[in-house]
Amino acid sequence: MKYAVIFVAVGASIFAQDNSKPNPYRTIENWAKLPDGRSWGSTSAVDIDRDGRSVWVGERCGANSCAGKTDDSILHFDASGKLIKSFGSGMFLFPHGIAVDKDGNVWITDGQAASGKGFTVVKFNPDGKVLMTLDYAFNQPNDVAIAPNGDIFVAEGHTPMMGSARILKFNKDGKFLKEWGKHGSGPGELEVPHALALDSRGRLFVGDRANNRVQIFDQDGKFLDQWKQFGRPSGLYIDKNDILYVTDSESTDKEGYGYNPGWKRGIRIGSAKDGVVTAFIPDPLVPTGALPATSISEGVAADVDGVIYGAEVGSKSLKRYVKAK
């Protein structure tokens, strides 16, 4: 079997990364039960409830947009796939990013805007009551992350080389504190900061998608490191044990959008401590040249038992990955 071997510098170490890491997972499809008459739309927003096992999803109303629709776009499932509750009817155009904070509150970013709606970051309590809407002129907010002290981080900019490409920081009350980042590929520069995650040390991991790398910052925006061995990151998740889950939904050998030669799409699992990749769930769509613009999951999360959830835009589905026995 032929595969590309890529050498990637990580801090002071060098790892030979390829597409043949073991896949210890089996895929479960159609596990989450939607209400009668409703089918899955695109979703990139998935996170785990504070209970450690139930799953929150931001879903685009059976399509790739909630424009003109009244479906509840925020859904809460138990681990068996039973719908616990839903809310958010008519509130969003394009649910894109999600975070569940330590108090169980659910944060959603709306990545599109039209007719005075959208480009918002909204905080709900677990029953769907709006607790906060960040008062800021966002432009394509992709994702949100909440620090243990309540500080809020928003990644903004979904279109390469257009609009903004930055990270914004707010305090727990929604007061703007600072921002960093600009278009570019140098250390600390960004191109489509698509996903955010915080590790146990408080470092902020940014899925710098159009630069085919994960960048790591402190919470004041100081650049710490960059990792390319996780592919082209659309989604990030870091669990309590500092296991890092990164989903690559766009890498392609074809020049143009998504160009990241030698890398296969899929979910890479490794360590947020040292960057070592230990497992890889490959995208079942092959060969690379025949892939659509996006496939497999854009959003990713993992519960306390290590069960992985992948939120897919292209196939309009929510996959569940469990350790094969």
C-alpha cells in the first residue's frame, strides 16, 4: 500500500506522520432519532453535555441553512440517540460552532447573516432560555470556547483572504477585552480559524484550516506552537485527559481549495501534550481526487467513555464512533 510520509516539526521533536495510523473504531450511523417527519441537515456543531455522555448538536433545519424555517436548530440527545429537548426555532441562519460550559450552558455561533439576522454568538441555559447575546459586530463567527474563569473566545472568518481572520476575547459578562490575528500564514497569522479548544493547561488550540495546521496560543494571544501532523483541521476537541481529536474534512491532492497533498481526510486522535498522533478514522470516500469539497465530519466531540461524535456538513449526518471489540 502506498501512502505519503510527511515530516512535521513539533517543538523540539520531529514525527514521521502518515495516513496509516490504526483505526480502533467502528462507525454507527443513524443512531440519533429526530422527530417524525424531520431529516438531518448539515451540521458542524457538536459538543458533550456536562454530564459527560449526552450530546448537543446545532443542526441546519434539514438543509444547509435555517433561513425561512422554523425548526428547532439546537438539539440535545442522550447517549442512546433519544431526543431529550430542542429549542432555537427561528433564531439562527447557519448554526456553526458550539460550546457547553462547566455550568451546562450552551453557546452557539451563527456563521451567516441576512436581513438583519445572524453573525451572532448566543448563550442559552440548558432549557433554552437566552442568557446572553454578545454585543459585537461579528463577521462570520466560526466557533466559541469558554475558559474555566468564564472568559469567552470567538474564532472569526470563514472565507479565505476575505473579511476577518482573528480571535476575539471577552470576559464572562461579554465585555470585549482584546483580539489577535490577521490574514497570513506566518506564526500567529490565520486563514479560516474554523475551530477552538482549550487544554488542561489553559492553552487555546485554533484549527487554522486554510493554513493546514493547528496553532496554539496562550489566552492573551501569544503564539506558542503550530502542528501540522493533524491534517487540515475543521474541528477540534480536547477531553479531560488532554486527548486531542481533530477532524480533517477537506484535504485534497488537487490544487485549489483544500490543497494539502499527501494527507487523507478523517479524524486523527492524539495528545494535546506532545502532539503525537495515535489513531486515525479514515474518510470512507476514496479516492482523494473524487472527493467533494467537504466530507466526513467538520465538528467533533468525545464523551467520557471515549465515544466520538462527528458532525457532517456534506453528508448531512451525525456519526458515532465506538471502540471496536
